[in-house]
Amino acid sequence: MVTITDVSRRAGVSRSTVSRVVAGNGYVSDANRKAIEAAIAELGYRPNSMAQALRSNRSNVIGAVVVDIGTPYFANIIYGVQRAIRPAGKSLMVSSGYADQDQEARAIIEMIDRSCDGIVLYLERPMREDAAEILRKAKIPVVSIGHDHCPASGGLVLLDNFEGARSAMRHLLALGHRKIVYLSGDPTIGDAIDRLSGVKAALAEYGMSIEDIEVQAGLFHENFGYQAGSEILRRRKDVTAVFAGADVIAAGLYLAVSEAGLRIPYDISVVGFDDSYHAKFMSPPLTTVRQEPDKLGEYAALHLLELMASSNATQLLSEVKTSLVLRSSAVEVQQAMEVA
């Protein structure tokens, strides 16, 4: 293994001079810097990050706990975190909490035990008290995404779920739909709660209430869209539109509609939420609410870096907006009747 001593000998300078170049601290002449950089390249020297961390009392590692890194949505959040911290010379450690309080607590404690300099949290459950106390004593800066379930958070990044859902339901109502089904996510999860509030607000604008439509709740998953959609289409012949609380739910619904021998949008209009990577390639392309999960991660990481840089930073807050993307999966009731 190549050491800093090997580099100093090859470059003909002291170990301390090499250390200053590696750390980026202190003055080094241009000639010596070039000799050291050449020696590092020739020898393939890599600084010992663990030793650097011990000297600086910083690991240069950022932790991130999200619901499930195996899904595209949370992978995009992690992508945004990494995009923000890489220029700051930080590495990333990631874990899943699976919307389970005990799993979330375990992931947080693991981040603390591995000396992360700061943590980004996307939690779906209130933080377990023992984990909150451990985090408080560790004095590690924390930024939360979504609902703030961490008492120690110094920053919060929100997604405008309310306005996104309101715009989607408002769109269906403006197209003349009244026989509507809303396929919500888990009603105990923050995103689903906020989206349902947006649905209610849009209905109120048209003199309606949540009692005037059908609402079914399940997981943000294709299977829920397929199973709920199949059941609804067998039971009801009057439904003209479905608002799926996530594009993955809409994807499952598409299959149920196809198996029922019906056509989107003429037999039933569909609107989703997310504008995930496959939405515009569905058949027909899905009208949906666009959100940018990578920005959630990026803003959270930038807030975290600010907290790490200044102990005087005040509570930081950002909101990521949504927008309705119109494609061809939803049409006016009158147009659907004419085609039929």
C-alpha cells in the first residue's frame, strides 16, 4: 500500500508538505505542488479517509434514511442528495426505513454509530423516543423531507401534495366528470393525507364533498391499482373517471381496464400523480401531476450542508411545487359519449 511517506520521497518534499496538498490547507509552492501531484499520479496514492476523519473529527459522510431505496421515487431523492453533497466532498450512506417505526429507528441509530456528519430523513412514522434521544445527544444536524417526524430537525423540505391533488381533481371536474373514484395511498401516510385534503378542496369548489365520490385506500403499488380497479369495474358501470394517487397505482389500473375490455380515456378517464419515468410511455400517455423527487433530496442536502457549516443557522424551510401535465388519458365526458 502506497503511503504519504512514499509520495514525499518521490516528490522530494517533506511529509507535511504532502499533507497540506492532500488536505487542501496551507501554502505550497507551485513547483512542489506539481511534483507532489505527479508523484501521487505515478504511485497511485489514495489518502486514508478514516485517518483524515480522526484528525478532523469529521467523517465527511452524509447519512440518508428514506422509505425504500428499491423504488424509483426514493432512488431519485437519493440521486438529488448525492448531486448536492458531491461538490462539497461528502460521501453518502443510505438506508431504508420501510415506513416502520422500528426499522426507521434502527436506520437512524446506525447512521449515528457510523459517525455521519449529518442526516437527511424521510420518515413516515413519528421517531421512536429512544432514537430521538440518541440523536439529540449526538448533536448531529438533521433535515427532514415531508412531514417532520424528527424533533431534532433543523430543516424541512415539503412537497406541495395538496395543490397537486387539487389541480388533478379540479381537472377531472372541469371535464364534466362527477362519477369519480379516488384511489388513495395509505391514509396514515403524510403524502396521502395531504393529497386527500387537496381532493376535498377541489370538490368543494364545485359544491361537492368527499361523500359525492368513492374513495379507496391502499398501498402506493401497482397491485393495489389492479385489484381495486378490477373490483370497481365489476361492481360499477357508471364510473367515468379515476384519480390514482400515484402513477404506479394508475399503471395497475390500466391493466384492469384493459382486461375489462374498456378503453382509456373514452370508457374511463384516468389521472395519476408523480409523472414517473414511464407515465408518458403508457398507452395512452398518462395525464398526471408532476413532482421532482430529486429536488426534494437536493434541497434537503443543501439545507444540511448549511446547518453543518454554521451552528447559528435558523430553521430552514423549502417547498417543491407540483404541476399538472396534460396528456391523453382524460377527456371531457361529452367527448367520451360522442366517441362511444
